[in-house]
Amino acid sequence: MNKNIKYSQNFLTSEKVLNQIIKQLNLKETDTVYEIGTGKGHLTTKLAKI
């Protein structure tokens, strides 16, 4: 997937940042998360493992 500067697209790929986001969310197995604009799915992949 190519990013398009025209639409201000940015893709999150840093493992460190992804892990920090997951930690801060403090999610439980019973929580429901809706991710809008998943980009390349790096965060989605981590969320699915919770």
C-alpha cells in the first residue's frame, strides 16, 4: 500500500510505539475495539492477539 501525502496518510510501523499503545489501552479479553483506518494493519494484528 502506497501512502498518499495528499491525504496526509501516515502508517504506524514502530514496534516500540505499537507496544506502548497496547500497554496504555489496558484492554481486557472482553473489551471490544473498533479500529478505523487500519492502514497496513500493524496495530490491528497486535489488538487481535489480546
